[in-house]
Amino acid sequence: MQVIDKTPRARALLGQVSDMDLRLLRVFKAVVECGGLSAAELELNIGTSTVSRHVKDLETRLGLNLCRRGRAGFALTPEGQRVYDETLRMLAAVDGFRAGVDDIHQRMSGALPVAMFDKTASNPQAHIQTAIAAFCAQAPDVKLELHVRSIQAIERGVMDGSIAVGIIPSHRSSASLRYDPLFGETMYLYCGQGHPLFAAQRDSMDWKSLRQRNDFAGLGYHSPNMELAHGQRLQRGATAFEQEAIATLILSGRFLGFLPDHYADAFVQRGLMRALNPKVLRYRCDFVSVLRRSPAPSRAAMAFHECLLSAHPAGG
């Protein structure tokens, strides 16, 4: 006798990905990155109710609860975080396909996401603005997207294709990425007004005495700052994750930390900071342009990269 299995079978809710699915995913991406439905309204140029409906449609399409919204604020569910991560990969692949077709037709269009490390605009050795002007003249149909992110976020983005070109401090190399030198900056050790060393003799500090202190504020991720701290065996009394945070800790008068001289100069001029023994307590940080090796960067990415190299002929 034939036995008929009546157990319900799971079915793929999404099926084929349509243009509407891509639109819903782009709306969802904007909501996540803007931090909520209302905040995404301006970015998407559609009403909040429409944004909400699109997110609900995507949840229905996927059979998942992607986010919590209400009086407590906006927050992704664990499933929503995974869908967001996959959305970034899918949209990067779609944009990469579009860029590849443009390459075949010898044209440049679409969006070009570029990301750079923070506090570079005030560096007199950085001519990123010159590169941008040259690129926009060369590729007027490309929509440039400029982000400021951490070193690790930029490297991951270049690897997964969500970022076309990165500008980061050189700190370690990956075989899957290409690095070309651009410019440099000098990092000095600063203390803030109110710190016991602020009024001390300018050259009284050296590396040995710095090792014996517990008020050093350093970056909490792999970077030239962290490499120096480990190499010099500095004890971290506070941890920061942006240059702005390092500056704030220094300004508190409780911590010492390294900052780019061009960024700290405004605080120095106002008498809020001073460099400690700048002839000794210093290090150089070199910035590079980052591209992925495979798959090959798009024509627009290569064009922007070449504009960066042309704007920095000395390579730092």
C-alpha cells in the first residue's frame, strides 16, 4: 500500500528575486543606515507610511520579522541583521554587474562608494578634494558616495564590494587587496589643559617614562596607533575608536594620546592642548588607496584610483 506523506513541506518564500525585491531591499538598507523609518524618509524621498509599508512587504516576502519599531525606537532583530548583511552583499553584486556591463560599453555610470578614514580633510598633504574634482570632470554620470569609516570597515567593504575605493592608514596588508601610497601625516603625543604635564618642562617626557604611566588613551582596533602602543609597551588607561574620541579624552585633562598634528593644531592654537617632547614622542602614518584584486575593480573605481594617484604624485 502506498503511503502518502502529508507532512507540510517548507517552501522558499522568496523564490526568484525581482526588481521589486531589489527595491524593497534598498529601502530596508536605507532604513537601517538612517536608524529608523522617519529618518529614512528624507533619504528615500518618500513618506514614512510608504517606507513602513515597503519594510512590511519585505518582511512578508521573506517570512521574517526584520526590525522592531515603536516608542522604544528602531532596532534590528537578529534575523534582520543577517538580512541586512546579505542585502549589502547582494546590492554590491548587482552594482558590480551593472559596472561590468558599463565597462563592456566603455562607459562609466551608476554609484561609486568611496570610504576614507576620519580627520583627513585638514591634512595639507592630502589632496583628496583635487582627486574628486578631477574624477567628477572625467565621469559626470557617476554618482559619488563618500563615507567616513573605520579602517576595518573600509577593508571589509572593499573586499565584499560594498566599497569601491578605500583611503586608509597603512597598517598591515592583505593578499586580496592592492595598496598604493598617497600621503602621510605626523602623529604627536598631546596632553590637555588641566593635565599635570601641561605646564611641565616641554622635553621632560620620553618613551621610557610614558611606559610607566597608566593615562595613555589609545585606539581599540588594529591600526598604526595600536601597533605603536604594543611596540612601545604602553599601558592603555582609556580606549577610543575614533580620532574625535581620542581628542575628547585628551581635552578632559586626564589622558595623553596621539593625534595628527594638523587636526590637533586648532586645539593647540586655543591653548587647550600641547604636544609633549615632539622631537621624540612622534610617529609617521602613511595613507594608501585600497582596491580589491579580484574580481577586478570597475572602470569607475580604477578611474577614481588613478585620480587619487595623480593628485598625490609623491606618494606621501
